[in-house]
Amino acid sequence: YLGFGLLFVVGLVSAMFGVALVPLRLRLGGVALPVGLLVVVAIPVIARAGAWVMGARLGAGCVALGWALPTIAFVIAGPGGDVLLPDVTRTWIYLLGTALLLVLAVALPLPRGARELAESHGLGSLEP
């Protein structure tokens, strides 16, 4: 159970970094590359890695839930407005793109032997 809890915390932390990195642009020469696009891909990759490590899609689900809870809180406009995730195109790409890729990370089946490999290392067992 500890592994799944840690993956939930990883999801929380990735949401914090994601929200902070979405507006940033990385300048390479004269081209401005959006860092948020890297985050859109990185968070689902982390979720999928969690599923493989734990040998269960629940690992990816824990990361996805950990990402979704604070992200939803950041989207809700407070008394100061929507400061963290403003209503602009890059925010919608971040929200919808990451959510869609997280659904895929959770829904896609794991490769053969992933569960056995995780259990052989003492991970992923839901039984006490």
C-alpha cells in the first residue's frame, strides 16, 4: 500500500510542477518552445511508469488522482481570479492533453509479466 500512496504523492507534486511550468517558454536561438508541452507528456509517462513498477494499472490511477485533485483546485477561480491557470489556450492544452494521456496511461493494459516482475521485487501486491 505504501507504493500506491507514494505514487499519489508523486501525482500531487507533478501537478504543482505542472501548474508552475505551463506558462514558461524556453528560448533556443530565436524559437520559443513551450515548457508546458513537455509537462503534458511527462506526467502521463510518470503515471505509466508507476503502473509498470507496481504491476497494476492502479499505480497509474494513483498518479492521475494525485494530479487531478490539486489541478481542479487551481482551475477554480478564487476571489483574486484565476491566477495560476488563466483561461488561455496553453492552459486548455495542458488540462485536456494531460487528462487524455492520463486516461490512456490508466486504461491501456500492462505488458505481460509486469505484475509478476513487480511481485518478485515485493511491489504491487494488494494483498496484506
